[in-house]
Amino acid sequence: MQFYSTRNSNHIVQIDEAILNGIANDGGLYMPSAFTNVYTELKDNDLQSVAENMLTPFIRGYFSAEEIKAIVLESFAFNVPLVQLNEQLYIAELFHGPTLAFKDFGGMFMANVMSQILQRQGRKLTILVATSGDTGGAVANGFFDKENIDVVILYPKGKVSDLQELQLTTFGKNITAIAIDGTFDDCQHLVKTAFADQELKASANLSSANSINIGRLIPQMIYYGYVANKLFKEKDIKPTIVVPSGNFGNISAGLFAKRIGYPIARFIAATNANDVVPEYFNTGKYTSRPSVQTLSNAMDVGAPSNMERINNLFGNDVSKIKDEISAYSVSDEQTKATMKSAYEKYNYIADPHTAVGIHVAEEKANYETTVVMSTAHPAKFKADVEQILGIQLPLPKQLSDILNKPQQLLNMVNSFPVLKDFLLTAQKK
Ligand SMILES: *Cc1c(COP(=O)(O)O)cnc(C)c1O
């Protein structure tokens, strides 16, 4: 399949270039040139079969059928339990991968695909990525120890949880973690500036791994497909899907899944106090602004990059977007209250991001069968969850394993020249 830039539909590339570039030269994001219905061809409903069915049209041609099978097996070796809370409400747990957040789907797939592309081309790359918490861990885990690839992670100092920070800083080897004196938006801005810098682009061989990369986005389709097919086959239901959203990459993948025929009724985006998108849907005006810090820190995004994709997908027509997606903002107070009530009513321990979704599902889904995408394991936010629910939360093995590993990190001021100098110097070594 070919991919075009959201800013110029004549700017066309193949999958290898789309993934290695991350962002198009004109600053646009890559979009698939076609959405073909593949749902009719789906045979089995295990996660791997769904993944093969959904991903093949996007990467076929560059990869053979056998290679696609191998990539799928290697990338998605974990489960997506669908937990039923009441008659209408389900939780799809996307957090059973190595770093306990849904970003493992994108991180694993993209690392495997990218390292194969680079091997074929005999090239080396540096991945530069900004993280609000979970991206960095998933990307580092996926790329750890891969030949030909170095990873530089920028994260906002003091604004990710202690466990998230450990997940970023305990890899070493080809992974460098940098704590930036600023917000996630500052980190994201540094990354964008780096990609726009011609000197850096020429000499540092940079690529991105943020959810703006189409290689992170398309693998996120598979859990939507898996869950939707399961409910459709077993109960003849097309679910409404609630997606806790920050950069709107996750929900974009859901829209793609629907476009290729999977049985989904509609989407609801649940944001925290960073409500740029709910406001856009209400007023038709899109105004990005600095992010504010909340309990659900991985969604503290004031300028959601993937809105450019969603606008493009619907021909920049807000009323068409609103036919398929609605969006609501949830306060920290509501998030805490929902964590408590989910624990009391259903004995379910939700992390703050998932709780934002559950709140919206309970308030806004109108008794439709609703699936909340649970984006992170509660233990990733152990301190908050324990304090809010008054319980002790055991650490899953993925987290207890890293507790005693030494941390390696650099501190850096929020300054592009300083970052540029660092990247150019690292390149010379
Ligand atoms: C990244 C993240 C989100 C937001 O996903 P987007 O694709 O940026 O909308 C939500 N919850 C958790 C736990 C995350 O890590």
C-alpha cells in the first residue's frame, strides 16, 4: 500500500519510507491511500489471526506473507482480556504486554518492522521520541538491543510516575533517557524542531517513534478488531468504544479498524482536563494550548498531533467527524470518584486513564453496549491508586524486575540548541 501526507495528497511513499521518515517532509502525517474491507476474510478470532488479517493490506508487497506472520507472532505475544463489569459495560485490557500499557502493541510492531527495513537497506538510525510517560517505555522495550538503532527518549522531568521513570531509565545500552526541564509539550516541540532541522536531518539520521509514526498506529487497530469481532460473533453486538485519549493516536487506529469493515458502532473520546478536542467538537474551533498536569498524565496533551489525521480522514468536516466520534472531558475529582466507585461496585481496580474512560462510558454511552479501552495497568500508577483506593497493590513481574536496576539518565534544559549539540556529538561517537 502507498501512504500520502496529510498536507499534500500527491506526496506518496511506500511503507518503508513512511516508517523511517516518521513525519513527511512537508510536516504532514502519513495516511494509508486506501481502506479495503478485509473483515469478510477473517477466519479465526485469536489475536494473531486478527492482526494478520488487518495488517496484511498495509504492509504486503514490502513484506511477504511469511514475514508478516513472523512479525505478528513476535510482536503480539500477549492477551487482550475482555472483562465484563455489568450488562452493558466491558473493559478491554490492553496492558498485558511487557511495559503494561497499550503502547506495547505499537512499540513491538514498529521495532520489529523498522529493524527489518534497516537491515535490508544496510542503514543505521537514531530514534528520537518524546514521552508523556508510557511511549518511552514501550519504545525502549521494543528497540532494546536491536542492531542499527539507537533510541533517545525525552521526558518531562518530575512529570512521569516513579515506575514509569524506572521503565525509561533502566535499559542502558542503545537506549538513552533524557529528563527535560519542561512539560510533555516542550518535549514534543523539541522533537518536532529536531526533525525540521536540515543539518540534524542530514547528519544524525533521525527518525521518530511517536504515535505520529504510521508504524505505531496501524498495529493499534488489532485490539479494536479483536474485541469488536468477539462481541459481534458471540452476541451479535456492534459496540460503542470509549478511548481514553491524549494525542489521539489510539482512537485514530480505532477509526481505521472501522474503515476496514470491523463491526464498531461509534467512538467516544474521553479526555482529562486537557479538553482541546471536546471543545473543538462543541464549537467547531480548534485551539491548542499548553497542557495542564492531571492524574492521568499520559493524556496531558494540549496539542494532540493526530487530530491532523482525523481531520484528513473526514475531509476536514467537523460534522462528519461528530457522526462517528464524540468527546468529553473528565476532571481529576471525577476520575478519583470513578476509581472508587468501580472498585466498590465491580471490585475492579482501574488506573486513572482507564477511569477517565469508565466515567464517560457510564455518563454518556446511553445504555449501548460499551467497551472501555483500558490503556494501562493500575500498578504503573501504584502510589496514586493505593492512596485513592486505600489498598495495597502488588507489583506485576514486569515492574518488580526493574526496581533494583540502576538508573541511567541525563538532565537537560528545555533548549533546542543544547539537544542538537547532544545529538550531533552522539552521532560522531
Ligand atoms: C498514551 C496513553 C494514552 C493516550 O493515548 P493517545 O494515543 O495519545 O491518545 C492513554 N492512556 C495511557 C495509559 C497512555 O499511555
